[in-house]
Amino acid sequence: MKSQKLIRPVRLLTGLCGMALLIVLFVPLWQIELDAPQYPEGLVLQMYPHKLSGNVEIINGLNHYIGMRTLHTEDFIEFTLLPYIIVFFALFSFAVAFLLMTYRWLSTLFSLFLVFGITAMADFWRWEYEYGHRLDPDAAIKVPGMSYQPPLLGYKQLLNFGAYSIPDTGGWLFLAVGAALLAAMIFQYRINPKKGT
């Protein structure tokens, strides 16, 4: 089974995964939206693979008062590494689709992609924890026992701000690629090895 050649639909789906990952390089991966009475239009922090975007300066100004660190793209090594990791998975997908073409390599691609996804989310949670808990003791506004860790996914109330953390275009594409690779593996697994061409 492991050396079974991939059927054409599976190879095409894997190739499409590679194309989707290249698109991820140019769109935001994640966003945190902030809603408060004084900002009826809302504020948004967007995370691209290589930078922070959105209302970064306004958010930094607000966070200064409660002792949170300011956000700067250059402070995160993830924004240096992530584009290379995405390109690696895109090229790996193309290689599985058009060169390697066996179930063994498809399962290796999916396994590595899954490990990367779990590691990335764990790293994101760690960043949010440090960002929300390591506060400046000399901050202008101090609320005893209060921390400001944004939610990993979903909604959380932070003082008078409601914070929504959700995938953006790139995040949804990542999830779609993971689901597509899993579907490709399941579909290929159901094919009789003698029919794999």
C-alpha cells in the first residue's frame, strides 16, 4: 500500500493544495477584531505570513496604558520563518503530485503538515499568553488580577473590549489544504493497489 502510485484525481488535488499554499503567502492568515463603545467601527489586527497589518498603531497606543508590549513585525521570528515553511509545503505538494506520486509520500506530506499546524497554533497561544500576562508594572491603568490574553479562537471580553480571534483568508486556506490532503489519503487508501496508476 505504501508504495502504491497515486491515482490522477489524488495527484491533481495534491497539486491544487500546493497552489493554495502559494496564495497563502499573499493574504492574511489570522485576524483579531476588537469592538468597544469608543470604536464603533472596530479595530483589527491582521497577521500575514510575513508581517502585521491593520490598526496596529492604534492598538499599540491603547495597550500602552494597560502595560502590554507594543507589537512590531521585526520582534517576531515567525514572520521571517513562516514564508519559507509555506513555500516548503507548496513545493512538497507539487513534488508528491508530479514527481514522487506514491501513497507513502502523500502520507508523509500530510503528517508533516499536521504537525506544523499543531505547532503553529501552540506557538500562537504561547505568544498570546506572554503578550497578555507580561505587563508593565508601571502602567497607567492597573486592574488587580487582570490579564489581557486574546482568545486563541472565538470571543473573549477584555475590560470594555470584545476580542474576536478568527482565521482570515490564509487561515481558511490552510484548513482547506489539511482537509484536502486528508481526503486525498482516504480516497487513495480505498483504491485497490492494483488499480493505482
